[in-house]
Amino acid sequence: MKGPVDPKYLTLAQRLREVREHTATSQRALARAIGVTHKTIQRYEKGQIHFTVQRLEAMAQAMHVPEQELRKPPGAPIVRTFRPQRPKHSPPTPPGLTSAVALESLLEDRTFPQGQPV
């Protein structure tokens, strides 16, 4: 929606940018997460186009913040929600083995001194 920018909407647009920058989320990453172009995110942040409540919820989720954070006035403290950690990498697989086979073969090859398998 183009035309004069509603001051209330401009406040929401400014808060969107503030939260996005605080969460170190790029416009491109946010755009990919909610299914729009980065140009659309730029226009949201300038108050040039409006977004739906559903889009607001999607942006909050993508930035790992409660939706209420985007509704606060600019300059208000930002509270992040839990951000899932990336899975840790597993140890390297011995050459010539697939990971599932590697674990099995390592367990089969090991025995206790009494001859009992591990």
C-alpha cells in the first residue's frame, strides 16, 4: 500500500528493523524465512507497504523473538526466545566405512581381556 505513511505503522516498521538488526538477521535471511523478497523486507521497514498479522508472526518466529517484541515501541529492550542449537558434528568416520557400519565394526572388533565383547 503506497501513499502517506501512518505514524503508528511507521513505528511498527522501525521496530521491525530494530529487532532484525538486534537479532543479527539479514533482510535476505528474513525474507527467505517468510517467503518474500529482500526488497519486500526493505519496504516493510520503510513503512512503504503493510504486512498482515500472520506475516508479523512469521517474522517474529524467524527472528526467534515473541511476537509482542515487534509490537513494542522503538527503543524498548528486546527479549529473545530460546534459539535451537545446531547439532554438534560427529567424529570423523574411519576411511572406507560408512558411519553406521563404522560404529558396528568398531564394537565388533573390541573385546575385553577376558574375551567378552564390548
